[in-house]
Amino acid sequence: METALSKALVVFSERGYHGASLAELRAAMKLATGSLYKAFADKNAIFLATLDYYIARRDRQLRERLDAKHSGRDKLEALLQFYAESASDSEGRRGCLVVTSATELAILDTEAAAKVRNSLRRVETLLRDLIRLGQADGSIRPDLDAEVAAGALFCVIQGLRVVGKTGRTKSEMMTVAKQASALFA
């Protein structure tokens, strides 16, 4: 099922929920119509499963990056690099399913909207926690308001994901991440 969800992820990321048709999803997932409906009740069920798959995969990838670092600042820089890399080249042009879904939030069902909001909230909370960790270990300036700085960085990260859809290079996105990191020096 993971392979099928990874294929659905490409369709939903590129086209959004409303732009993705069941026929496109079925073809991408390489499932016969009967198999598709056995596994998923409808397009919304495919979307919710894909969203869960994507969020879990991205969280795992980010955790691996952060766990390899020690100071709050190093972890914050790793997070910024992670998002800059994700926002560049072919992956960046495809886009982030959470960001794509956030732009459709008003028309998503309640469950999908809650999943998107929770995912975004977790990222902003992680940013705040990393800033506070850096302040505690001395790697980030103590005079920063962690809540405000996390909100600003959150907007930078989401902006990276949106701008990434225009085909920015990894070098361009890494420059933005480096500049954002300099705010904490």
C-alpha cells in the first residue's frame, strides 16, 4: 500500500485535492477500479491516507536530520536546510502536500483541514522548541522572543515551499535558509 500512496502523493502534490481526478489517482496508483474501492471508500479516503503517509514520512525524515545534531542552533540549521532542499529542483516543483492542502483548506473536509492545521502547528512548535533549546545551550541569542522568532521562521519555511514550485535551484533555496539562520547569530 505504501507504493500506491507514494504514487497518489505525487498526483495530490502536483494537482491539489480538487485538481486530482479518481482516474488519475487510479492510474498513478496502478490499481484496478475494484481494488481501489476495496482499499478506499472514495477520493477523500485516498487523500486522507496519503496525507497521513506524507506527514509521517516527512516527520521521520526530519527527525533523522535533527537527531544527528546536538545544539539547538545546529538542529535549527538542519531543519532550515531540510526545507530548503525539499523546496528545490523537481521535489520543489512538485510541492508540499501540506502546503498545497493549506491553500485549499476552506474547501477541504473537516478531518483533512484538522490534519493540515495540526501538521503546520507541529512545525511551528518544533521551531519554537529548537530556539529555546539553543537559548538554553548558548548556541542561540538569549534576547530573542522564541515565540515570535518561531512564527517568522515558520513563514520563511512555508514561503520556501511555495516559491519552490516556481523551479528554484537548491543553491537559491540554501541561500535563503542560510540567511534565515543568520538571524539567530
